[in-house]
Amino acid sequence: MTLRAAVIGAGAMGRHHARVYAALDDVDLVGVADPVAENRDWVERRLRVPTFDDHRTLLSSQRPDLVSVVVPTQQHLTVALDVIAAGVAVLVEKPIAATETEAQVMIDAARVADVVLTVGHVERFNPAVRELKRRVDAGELGRVFTVQARRVGPFPARVRDVGVVVDLATHDLDILRWIVGREVVRIQAETAQRIHTAHEDLLVGLLRFDGGAIGLLNINWLTPTKIRELSVTGERGMFVADYLRQTLTFYENASADAHWESFGQLQGVVEGNATTIRIDGGEPLVAELAAFAAAVRDRTPPIVSGEDGLAALRLARAIVEAGERGDDPAWGGP
């Protein structure tokens, strides 16, 4: 079954969505909508598909089966509701919406209309992170102690409507919550505004998960090189995943097995072997959009649900508030 796909929003990220849909098997890119003529011209020249200045015209004339909404965050709800009202499955780029209330409205509308709603937390589809998740779930680390995310790089002039927490940290909040498999029960955060004219561009955050695992966030737009790294430390050692290079390394706690055999629990930490784990690389966005198409085709739940998107946004908003107050606010979970 060949699905008809469309993209609403043809800026930098929207063009990537269009490019991937055009290359996917069993998917036809039938149209792209964007009010900016320059963006439509790019799509027409590169992909040779119909373009529209109004997304509602695209929906009515092309009748797609699935749509990516890749517009500014403040427009997510309005555009997504138009797609849902047309009975079309929708992927909304992260963050799911500008506010938690808007996110819940979107989730409720999709549920009532019985259409697939997923959120573009693309890092879940990074091959290195997926392999790390598989190994953590298989118990290769034993009990998880800490999860640390470092996502830093230069300032992106294109981002004006949100700060670094909502724009970047939502990636890592989703990943940390997914890896640990528990909800956050306490948040501490320090934020700063150094370059951005309206929002924070630096975050150092500390999360405590139900069950005791600790999450650490180092996120900023102030570093002159791009780093995307995730580390997970547990009883048996530490995994380190590099998102950009798609590598995964395991650093062994050489004393773990011996102590478990003798005492039934961890008694010490000793440096052991470092093992590079083979990863079959691939573009995460290709995997994400292929999974979206599969969920629509097979009528199965998406890998990233609307509720997942709301959970990440809720955590991001709580972190922004904690940074603004400079205290240790209570966090009661979702």
C-alpha cells in the first residue's frame, strides 16, 4: 500500500522531511505547503512536487494519508488541528506545542478523530541510542545510577520563538525519560541568557527519577563546537553514545560480577575494559518517518506518542520555571 505524504512548512527542517518522504519506499510525496515563495520555489526545483501557499488547500486538493507539521512552534496547534479535522495522520515536530494546554487539546482532538498523532523526537531513532536503550532494558548495566546529556553548540540565529530548554532540551528530556523508564519527581535548574534576545540560551539541570536514578543536563547555544552525547552509568559500568558519530562505547566495572557472586550486590567500582559496540548507522529522520508511515499503514501506535511529547514539554516548562526562580521547586510528575 503506497501512502500519500505531505509536509506543511518548508524551512530548514521541513525541507528534510520532504526530501525523506520523496525517497521512502511505498510513500509518495504529493505536496508541500509554505506561505513563503522562496521556500516553495526550493521544493519545486529540487523535488518537483506541487506546492501551496495555504496548507488547507493542500489538504483538500491532495488528500494525503499522513502529514508532517514543521512550522514555528506557536503555529503547531492551529495547523495540527486542521490536519486532524481532515482525518489525516499527523507528525508534529518537537516541541509538540507552545503550551501544555495546547498539547492536550491536540492529543484530545486526535483521539476523538481516531487519527495517528506522533511527535518528532527524532533522537529516539538514532541507531546508537536505540542500541543503548536495548542494552539497558536487557539489564546489561544492572541498576541505573545516572543518565547525563550534553547537547551544546553555536547559537542558531533562526530560533527566536523559544529558548534552549524548549528547543533543545526537550530532545534530552524525552530520551532520559525513555531510557530510565520512570517519571521525574524532582527538578533543580540553573538557566542564563547570554546571547538570545528574549529567552535562555544556557541550562544546567538536575533531575531525580522515581526509583532513584539521577539525570543531568548540560545544554547551551554558547559552545563553538557541536556536541551531542549521552552517558548512562549503572552497577556494571557505563555506556557512552555519540549522537553525531553514531557510536556506542561500554566502559566496564571490572569488579561488578565478582562482587555480585560474593555478596549479591555491588561492593565497589574498578576500571575495566572499554568496548566499542558495532552500530549499523543510518539517518534518524529516515527511520522516524518510515516508522510513522508504518504506524499509519498498520494502524499501530506510534513509537513516540502525543503523551510523550506532552511529558517532555511539561518537564521543559518546569525547568524554565525552576531556573527563573533559582530554587528547588517541588515537582509532582505529569
